[in-house]
Amino acid sequence: MYYRLKKRSCLRGEVTESVGIYAVPAVIAFVVVFGAIKKVDLFETFKDGAKEGVTGLLSIAPSLIGLIVAVTMLQASGFFDVVTVVLGPVCGFIGVPPEVLPLGLMRPVSGSGSFALLSSLLDKYGADSYIGRVASVMAGSTETTFYAIAVYYGSVGIKKTRHTIPAALTADMLGMVFSALCCKML
Amino acid sequence: MLSHIWFGMIIISVICGFCTGRAEELSAAAAGGADKAVQVLISMAGVMCLWTGIMKIADKSGLTAVTARLLSPVLSRLMPEYKKDSPAMKAVSANVTANIFGLGNAATPLGIAAMKEMQKTNRLGSAPNNSMVMFVVINTASVQLIPTTIAALRQAAGSLQPYAVVPYVWAASLLALLSGLGIAGVLSLKKEKLSAG
């Protein structure tokens, strides 16, 4: 019985993952075909866009270097092992592996900080492991909440945020739980 | 903000490392981390550039404009203070579309333009109206079609299937977005009733 359940959930995982694998070429093909119909100079446009990718990457490089150094040092110091042991019971309660909790705390605050943490988690546990997948989904399923709030309200001089922060942070927290749940169920 | 976090991480790692007697590992990590960061950046570059290139085609061919038109009825329902074809709603749908297509460089200026348009008719002045809160909550959630940075980081970490997590990301971010909208909706009702009473 257990075996059959397990087998079924494995199969389901394969189906879900193949959706992801087909989605990527499908999106690329759709965009390129749409561009061809609209008579866009495809390769020139692609090159322009790719160039923006390089500049974008260069602009995050300094902060990513600084933060990956800090995260690597934290990892070497044994801090994450302590956090994992201390917070294990709490995380078990909400169904999130404790290893990804630091990432969950960093995600709403700093984009490059969370990418540095994700990169170290993927390195340590393997990108295709359960922890690696939960961490990837968690980092991908929410945005840098405080940055967005500061930029958008700041741009029009709004000081009060009313119910923005409660709504956004609850969504972030639920997003964490959903990430672990989705990786387990789908 | 980031200054404090960075300072905290370094100090904690030094204190923690000294207490556990891992000073040697710590100094190796400082050098190794910098080295690793550059390797990660280089291995990310290919995937990142592929997607900024593809999405540039989506933008130039008008695919983003079509998507924005399709989204605006849905979005204007979430932001009832603004009419469907008002300049504010146009900027809002352009911003959400740019986020969906992962056009990060375009999304923020469009979002700021949307906020400025919305602020023009905001009766609350220094506080956001319910529509503005909705808009910011959408922007604090992730609505990206292909999570390219995540895929690039997974590629850099040697994943066999960097894109295998995409459906999970869709599911988790959609659930998180819907709960964010739901909570914002419920809280806005309560606040309005309070101020009316």
C-alpha cells in the first residue's frame, strides 16, 4: 500500500516536472513565432536584450560577491547548523524544512541576499534535492517585499502604508509554506 | 538596511566561528566565497542573457502590449478606484505585464508611473487608497512566467533540470498572490467601515 502510494506520488512529480520542461521551449517558440509574424528583426532584438542581461548581471555583481562571501562565512562558522537545530521543531510544525528558514527570512528584505543564500543551499544540499527544490521555489515565488513597498510609496511621497505590510508579509509567509507543500504534493 | 544585514552576518559568523573553533574554515570561506561568487555569476550569465533576449523579442513584437490589454479588465476589478481605460490602469497593466515577462528594468519605472497616476486622484493624500495597496501587494508577490534568476542559479549549481521547479513556482506564487489579494481585500473592507463609522 505504502509502496503504491509512493509510486503514484513519484509519477505525479514526474508529470509536474515535465510540464516545466515543456513550458520552456514552448515559451521560447511562441515568442519567436509571434515575433516572426509581427516581422520583428529577431536576432538583432535578441542581441539587444541579451546585452541588457549582461549589464543587469554586472549591476548585481558587487552586491552578490559581498553577500556570497558573508553567507559562505556564516556557513563555515556553523551558524546555520545551530539555527537548524534550534528552529527545527517550529519548522516541523508548519511543514517547512528548517534549512530553508534563513532564506525565508531574507527573501522579503533583500533580493541579492536571498540569491546568495539560495546559491549556498543549492551547493550544500544539491539543486535537485528536496531542500534544493523547496529553496528554489521559495526564492522564486515571492518578491523583495520591503524594497517594492519602499520604492513605490516613496516615489509619490506616501508615508503611511495602511494594511500593505500585513497583507504582503502574510502572503510571503504563506508562500513559504505553499512552497514546501507544493514540492511535497505535486 | 542591507548594510545592517551584511554587518550582522559577518559579525555573527566571526563570533560563532571563534566559539566553535572554526577560525581556519572561516578565513578559507572569506576567500573561497569571493571566488565562488564570481563563478556563480559567470555560470548564470548564459541563462540570464538567453531570457532577457527572448523577452526583448516579446516586448518589441507587441506580445507584452496584447497581454497588458488582456489583463486590464481583471486588474481594474481589483482596483475599483480607477476606470479600465484610465492612464493609471494602463500603467498598472503595463507594469504587471513587464513583471510577468521578467522585464525587470522596465517594470520598476512603469510601476512608479502607475503610482504617480494613481496618486493624482488619491483622496487620502499621504496614505494609499485601497487600489494603491492592491497594486503594491501585487508587486510584492512574484508573477513571473519563467523564474529566470532561479533557473540560472540552479544551472550554476549543476542542476540536471534547472527548469523542473517551474510548475511548483507557478503553483506557490499563484497561491501566495491570491492570499495576498484576499487579505488586502478583507483588511481594506474593515478599515473603510471603521473610518465611515
